[in-house]
Amino acid sequence: SSSSAASDVYKRQIVNNTVERGGIILIPVLAVGRAQEVMIILEKLIRAKQIPQIPIYTDGMIQEATAITSCHPEFLSKGVRDRIFHVGQNPFLAEAFQQVTSNEERELIVQGDPCIIMATSGMLSGGPSVNYFKTLCNNPNNSMIFVSYQGKGTLGSKIQKGITEVQF
């Protein structure tokens, strides 16, 4: 749809503008389904040189869910299946994606160069996304992109509605 295409352009601009400012992009994401969709989109944008080739860190259960997805390619779109089987390109294994495995890594990532962080939970209701948000939210160079529904009463929903102060 045209509104989806416009939304994609807007999100691409957020990534590019944030990288130009030297910031970090946080994408709170659901581990199953939505994370894989976002990974495919980001890999495609990098391959098309529409966003810079920066590290994309995945944190939470994303890698585990992605491994299960990759084991069942019959459930993937025809285009993704064809890329995996006929071209030998698995978008989930793109070199930009790096799994976060420790608190030490998390600390280095948030103090480092521009990157994208995909972290669970998608509604900022727990998990590593909340910890990243706590660290990143005070720096105006950073950005956050919501890619899924924000349930009523969740931190994600409050932020979407314009809350500017949060107590942890």
C-alpha cells in the first residue's frame, strides 16, 4: 500500500538521519515474525545502499526464533525462498547482523559508533529493549523506531502518545 511505502521511506530517513548525527537506532521488536520481517527489510536496504552498512545487533530471543524460521523455509515468501535456494543468499545470515550475548557487549554497543539495535520486547514492557532505552533515551542523537503494535498501558504506548519523562 502507498501508506506502507511512505512509512518505509520515513523509517529509512530516520535511520539515515540518525547515522549522520552519530546516533544509535533502537528498534523494539517482537522476536517471532516481526523481527524476521525487519531483518529482511534492513538487509535489503543495505544491499540496495539505501542505508549505510552499519552493524545491526540482535538481542533477546531474536536469533533463536530466526534459526527456527530458517529451518522451515516453506513458510517464507517465495522471494526469500528463491534467494536462499537459488541465489545462495540467506538474508538472516547477512554480515551486518550480530547477536548480543553479554552485558559487557551491551555496554560497548551503547557507547560505540552508529548502529541499529533490534531488541525484545517490542512494546518496551520488559527484556533488553527496556535496558537499551534507559541508556539511549537521554541522547537526542539517538532514535527509536516502533515496528509493531503497542499495547495499552505499556511503556511503548506511553511514548507513542508523547510522554517525555519516564521513571524507572
